[in-house]
Amino acid sequence: MAWPDPVTLEGAHARLEPLTQAHAAALAEAVADGELWRLWYTTVPEPEGMAAEIERRLSLREAGLMLPFTVIDRASGAPVGMTTYMNIDAAMRRVEIGSTWCRRSVQRGPLNTECKFLLLRHAFETLDCIAVEFRTHFFNHQSRRAIERLGAKLDGVLRNHARMRDGTLRDTCIYSIIAGEWPTVRSHLTWQMERPR
């Protein structure tokens, strides 16, 4: 079996469970909230492409390149998005947290921060990762600010790194948190999640 093993991670607001085709209909409904696929600087599946996207992610899982999750909103019990461990390097114990999206109605709330906390905690405290990466489009300012709020540091920008669906070239910002930084990042995220809003 590919590393890391499938797992369910649970917090107060979110549950991350292994992605399956059983989530397809609910995820197609979730992605329609805000028409997230229309964002030119990111790649989010359209509702009618959700089953194919799930199959793509599951195929990458079989190849040992990705561990995909469905994001469940614990308040409603409904799937509200997807996230993954990707670009997995089992030998070096490195993963990237990415290919993440959540329906508009749960954005800018505690759910996404908790999802990142659960994935980071599992990566550093269970999988013994030496580093966790985040990658995003240079123009995805919302994502960049969110990654920086986690405590990740910018490693650099890969210029003309990828071609987007519309044919434009993507400059990719690469961030990371390394194992030695995790205790401080953990304290910071715990404070963010517990402070009054």
C-alpha cells in the first residue's frame, strides 16, 4: 500500500475522510456554491466533471502520488470540499497539502484553518514528515494570504511553472513549514482556532 495510509482526521468543525465516488453528488453541489471552477487562477472541477476528478485523484492514490480527502462540515454532516496530500515523497518524508477547495459558504470561517491544522498535525506528529509544502498561483492572493496566516514561509517562485486551462502560464509560489517550526506553528494555529471571533 502507498504511503501514507488512508486515515480519517476529525476536529470540532471539520472531518477529513478518504475521498470516494459516494461523495460525487454532494461535492458537485458544493462546487456550485460560488461557481468555483470559474476562478481563472486555480483548477477546480465543474459539477459535471466531479466524478472524473474523483477518479483522477483515486488513480493518483493508486500510483502512490496523492492521498485525497473529502472535507465534511461537522455542523451539517455534508461534504463541502476536497483536499489532498500530494507530491508525496515517501523516502524523504515530505508531502504537499494542495488541490484544496471548499464551497463559498464555508470559506473565511474556522473550517479551512482546522483542516490545515489536522493535516499538518498528522504529517508532523504521525507521519514524521520533515517538511510540508503548499503551492499556489502567484495571482491567487486569497490562497497566498491563507497560507501565510498558517505560518508557512515562502521558499520561492517557479516562473512559467505550469500552463493553465486558459493557456496562460502560471508562476507558482512555493511555501513550506519544516519540522522544527511545527511546535510554534501548532501553538499559533491553536490560538487562531480558539480565540473569540
